[in-house]
Amino acid sequence: MHVLAIASRKGGSGKTTLTGHLSVEAERRGHGPVAIMDVDPQGSLADWWNERVDPAPVFVNTSLETLAADIERLRAAGIKTVIIDTPPAITGAIRQVVDVCDLVLIPTRPSPHDLRSVKATVALVEDMDKPLVFVINAATPRARITKEAVVALSQHGPLAPSLIHQRVDFASSMIDGRTVMELPGAPLATQEIERTWEYLASRMGLSPAIPVLVQRPEPRDAEQLQLQVAV
């Protein structure tokens, strides 16, 4: 089993959107069963999942007190990939999540304030001797600041080769529990998520990504399903 944490000190960096999208892409590429966890008190990831029709990925209730034990139970249950959404702060919560993960993805918008806030996250991850990857999120095409962000981040660690651009498709898909890969007419946004997951999968040593066809199930009661998969 592989555990990916998505962490950033800065709020609004897109952690929840990336968690949802990357977890669905992991399932599509045959890297499942995939479980997602949310240790952000705002619970935005849980809200998104409760709107989904497709039960994959599974959502697992957890707490900081039970996180490590829950991870081990998921391993024993045959879960292959776990992705954890985190709160926008450098707190004990982030340290506990980083402690149980194999790789930390640090998303950042290409702005001076966001780039400055990355330092604290990097320091924590490096202090815990965990590998990290940056991804530029909500980028503006051909903007000078985006190019400057690429240069700045590459001096502190590896950078996902695909930028995630500012696209309305990302926000609109999350409203009803979907992702851009499940929307008609969103090929550019879909390609960005596909390339990002391919890179992350290679960094975690997952087998080569193989697209799989998943039959979409009938709608189910989200609260009932959550009870079934919670550990």
C-alpha cells in the first residue's frame, strides 16, 4: 500500500480538489482500491464524496488519534492507495499525517505569497526525512510568474512536470461529486490530472499506469455507504 499526503500551509492551494481528482485518477489507472481520508476540520473532502454517485474511491472516517491504526487496517483490508487531505496550517496534525505517508505532495499557486508560505511545509517534511513533490496549481498560461514559480520551486525539490491550470471545470465538477475526468468536454484539464498522477505513481514505485474501464454504479445512499467502508 502507498500513502500520499497533500499538504500546504497556505489555504486555497487546492488540496481538496487535488485529493478528489487524484484519487479518482488512481482508480481509473488500476491503482486501487483507493481510500481517501480528510483530517481538515472543514470537511470539504467529505462533502464532495457524499455527493458522488460512484462509491470509488472509498471515504474512511479517521481522527488524528486513530490515523496510524486506521492506515494499518486499510493495509490489511487490501487497499492499495491512500490519499490524505490536510488542513491549511503547520500544526501537529500535519506532522502526524506526514509521519504515516510515503510521499508528500505540496501544491502551490504561482504567487509570491504562496511561494513564501511553502518554506514552512518544506522544512517540516525535510525534518521528518520524507520525500516531497511540488505541483503548481491554478496556473495562468504563459504568465511570467508561473515561469518564475517553476524556477523557484525546482531549487527546493522535484516538481511535477504537468502544471494544473486555472480552469472552471475543476470547480464545477466538484459541485456534484465528480471530477474533470468524468465531465464531457474537459480534455485539457483531464490531461493535466492524468500526467500529474502518472508522475506521482512513478515516484511512489507503483506499477505502470494502465487505464481501466469502470462500470458506473447506480446511485446509492452516501451516508449508508460511508458507514460500510469506515474503519
